[in-house]
Amino acid sequence: MSLLSLILFLPAFVILGGLFLLFPRTPRSGVRAAFDLAALLLALAGSIVGMRWAYFNADHTVGAIWPQVLATLMAYAVFIAILLIALFARHRLWRTREGSA
């Protein structure tokens, strides 16, 4: 039951991950593809860890739905946070490489 939020948000994660992979279109290299794939896998893993932590640490006395709500919010927040960090890191890494080439 703790993985329900992952199932619900999987389409959103696929769309956001696809946009992360597609843009910007240049420069494309094997190193960048590996970086992007690693960032997406890290975001998914972090999302799962955050979701399970939130589900099992939620206050179950306030209602049966609250653990699911908190797990969903945490999964989405962690996924977005890791992708944003990767986006800024990718921008800095490839901007530096373009300037030195």
C-alpha cells in the first residue's frame, strides 16, 4: 500500500523525465546521456525512499488517507528536487565544457 503514490505519479514522472532527457537538444554526447540517465534513476530512487519514509512516519491517528497524502507529496517533491539539482548541475557542466572547447 505504501507504493500507491508511485503508481499514481508514474505518468507524471515519465513526462517530466522525458522532458528532462529531451531538452536542451544540444550538446548531445554519451557522457551527457549517462549523466541524464543517472539523474533520472537517482530521482526515482530518491522518490521511492522519500515516499516510503513519509508513509511509515505519517501520523496514522488523524485519518487513514493521511499517510497516502504525505507519501504522495514527498515522492513528488523529492523527484522534482533531484531533477532541479541535476538540471542546474548539467547546465554548469556543459556550459563549462562548451566554453573550454
